Amino acid sequence: MDSKIAMDLTALTIDQIRDLLASRKATALELTEAHFARIEQKDKDVRAYLSLCSERAREQARNIDRKVAAGEPLGLLAGVPVAVKDVILARGTRATCASRILENYVAPYDATAVRRLEEAGAIILGKTNCDEFAMGSSTENSGFYPTHNPNDLTRVPGGSSGGSAAAVAANLAIVSLGSDTGGSIRQPAALCGIAGMMGTYGRVSRFGLVAFASSLDHIGPFGRSVRDVARVLQVIAGRDPKDSTSADIPVPDYVQALDAGAPGLKVGVPSEYFKGLNPETGDNIQKGIDLFGKLGCSVVPISLPHTDYAIACYYIICTAEASSNLARYDGVRYGFRSPEHDDLRDMYKKTRDRGFGPEVKRRIMLGTHVLSSGYYDAYYLKAQKVRTLITRDFLEAFDDVDVIVTPTSPLPAFKIGEKVDDPLQMYLADIYTVTASLAGIPGISVPCGRTKCEPHLPVGMQLLAKHFDEARLLQVAQAFEKAGGFEVA
Amino acid sequence: MALTEKDVRYVAELAHLELTADEVTEFLPQLDAILEYIQKLNELDTTQVEPMAQVTYPAAENPALRSDRPQPTFQQDEALMNAPEQGAGYFRVPRVIERE
């Protein structure tokens, strides 16, 4: 009993949870209650969650405990408490997308990723805060409240999946799901000091993910270790008949691939990703790169010449797709409807003006403009051509190297309020993550030490691989973690 | 500044957004700065480049096609459960057809 009291049930890995359940040293219900207790205590400061699903969580926990008692086989994530970004649907619970326009929306079905997690025994604790409709890089665009970085509560957790990242970093969940359209998993993972992964476009079903930019949207996991990330990806990856963009390609055993080490692999370092970098971030990334040399990798300089055009390209494509996807919020079938209106058209306009926050309106405006008559060729078509060039850069690079290493974000977590008044500056913070999104290749951000100056903020390193080479990415990330890369100094 | 207030109001109309005067004033310089920034793409000659219309993957011949079999779908009450206004099994909207 003493060991149980001393053990912090919120600071475990997925493997430790499996062992605890198997040896009957803890129950799924105890794990769940330990998390709700910690959320009660800590989340008033962090504000990672928008809503909790305590009934659903406890019911699932009791199911797991019954299976343990009966000696039945357990799923891969049995008893693992999970947080889910509020843009992903879980039947019977609210899914607000951190938007006033969906404040009272209750999901009528489960996202495939949520269903797969629960079938594997995971316990959904609640839904996490984010930038409204996943549009932002700081979680300050939430229609409800900002989330605070657990490493320094005066700073942003990154975004848009800031709540999911902060929840895992503050031990308010073991792992979580986020969505990544231009860096919304990798960047908050970097700013919060945890691991976060976006698989190849099509690797994880988006059924039940509220659409933002359909050619760029992904669901992916956050975890405090590469192994936990691999274990979640294993469960959520794979073909789903309900998402025609999900790839019909077998899912390899990611966990088995983890411990191969990295000797003999070729790591590419693109010079374009080191311009305009915060010097402290640069120091950490350089030390991380040196570590790959010590692991027996050959580190080679490479060039991705169209990198500088990625932000412009990305913000044309994502706003164009967003303006189309968000046309559905019209106050008719679900969500908020403005009570005052003269006629139908007036009802649409007032509903949308009052329901959406400023960043969402800005992006709808931009997207509508770039798609409007007379501008389509100059903006949208041009951007799709540049997207081809950016993708080609990566494909050529991967002819020569196995993985590419870059910083995840040009700077560590910034202060809440520091960038909110300048949307373009906020967009430029996505410079190192949007490229992989445009190319559809997988990427992971892993911790790479902390800055030298107070308050010693986490720095993230991004690893990229070719399409459907997630196993290689996880293998290299795991070798980096094992060699102490998360704490380089 | 290339963008005008009139342009902002025109786009807002296309997007079904009733912007307030304050919002127009706020968005105008912000949208203008972003549009100016994205002109950067014009530095690239893309006359010989195909647009990337789809993020494809090497899969079956027709990955998007499935067999056309009826499957369970939403019941009426589920489809209406989030409606701001409903009646007699329908979504209710403000009157769109005028009576004589």
C-alpha cells in the first residue's frame, strides 16, 4: 500500500500503466480519479480543458477494471487517461472548437480516432482548449479563455492544440490528441516541452475532425515520451472507410521499430531553417544535431530552396479552404443563431458576425478574397503551383537523406498578449512547420533542452521523413531521446 | 495600401459576414499587410509547374471509391438535436417566400 501512496498516478508512461494494471497495483478507476483530482487542483491555472467527461471516463474505467478482474485480454491503451482537442467529436459530449458559434453543440457521433482509442481501452477525460477552429499559434484565439504554458504561466502554450499540449505537459493527461494543419501539434509540443506528431497526410482518419483546411488537416498524438506517441499512433492510424482520404496502406508495428537505434542513418540539415532563428533556440538545436553525430548518423547539409515561400503559400491555401469549409456555419442546422434578424440573409450575416471571433473572420475574409472572381489564378492557383515546388524540394532531399532535422519554432514560448495585435507576425511563427504540412510528409517535434536564460523555456526539435515513413521518424526520435537529447544542455 | 474599405465590404458580403464599421477599420490594414506579404510568390516563375491539386498517396487504383451499399445513418431526432430552431421534423428558418 505504501508504494501506491508514494506513486504519482499522473506521471506514468503507457507501459507503466499496463504493468500496474496487470500486477493489480492500481485500477483504471484510481488512475482516472487521480487525473480528475489533479485537474481540479491545477487546471484553474493552466486552463487546458474546456469540458470534462467524467461520467464517460468513469464508466470506461470500470469496464477496464472488470476486464482485469475477469482476466480478459486488455487493449493496447487499457486504462490510459487521454485528453482530446475540442475540434474532435466524442458522441454525447460538447465539441465547441473553442468557438462561440458552437458553444452548445453536442457531437452526435464519435470521431474514428476517438472510437479507436476507446476500443483500445483508453479513458477520455475531457476536451481541450485551442485556437478557435484551430486557427492560431498560441491558443489565445479561443472564444472562451487562453491556456497557460505549464512551464511559465505568463506565456502561451503554443497552438492551435495548446490545451492538449499543456494537459500532457502538466500531467493532466498521460497522452492527448491534437490536430495539425500548419504546425498545430508540433509547435505547441515544442513550446510545452513534450513530443507531438503529425503522421503522413492520410495516415490517420479525420472522420469526426471538424474541418478547417481539408488538404492540410491531420489528427495526431502528444506524449511525454516517443514511445507513448508511437503507442497512440499505432492505435489511431490506418484506413477508415468513413474518410476517403485515409490511406489504404498497412500500418507497421511502430513500437517494434523503436529500438533499432540510428547508426548509419543520414540526417539532413536544411540551411534555410536557421535564418532568423532565436539564438538560444539555435544553440540547443545545434547541440541536438551534434548528438546525432555521436549516435553514428552522418549529418549532411542540405537545401530546401523554396522554404521562404511556404508561409505565403500556406496562408493562401488554408484560408481558401477554410472560407469554404466554414460556410456551413449559417445558424440553420446547428450552433448559434442570432436572435435578431430581418430575413434569412440577414440571419446568416448576423449569426456569422456574432458567432465567429476576429481571427476566424480574418481568415474567412482572406480565403474569400483569394478565391473571388479575378483573383483565383493570381493567388490560389499560384499557391498550388508553389506547393508542388515545396513538395518537390522534400522528395529530392529524401533521395539522399533518411530524415531532416530542423527547429520546430523560431522562438520559445512568448508572453500571452505579445503577438495578438499583429496577425502577420503570428503567421510567421509557423515558418518551420507549414512546409511539411504542404508536402503531406510526417513530422514529429521532440524536446531539445531548455534555453539558458530564465525561465529556461523548452526548445523543440522537428524531425521530418518521407511519406509513410513514420516508423523511421519514431526510431530516430527514440534514439535521440534515449541518448539524452530531450535534456541537451 | 492596395486594398480599400470598399473591397473589404465587398468580400464580407460574399462571405456572409455583417462586419461592423470598427471591424472594417481593424481588418483593412491587417488584410492589406497579409496580401502584400503573399505577393512574394510572384518572385517565382511557375509557368512550367503543375498545380498540386491533391495530396496523393500510392494506393489502390480508386482509393476514394467504395461499394454503394446502404448503411445506417442519422435518425431524424439525431439530425435535429443541435438545431437552433426546429418544428415538425424540419429545420426552421426565417420566411424566404413572400405571400401575396
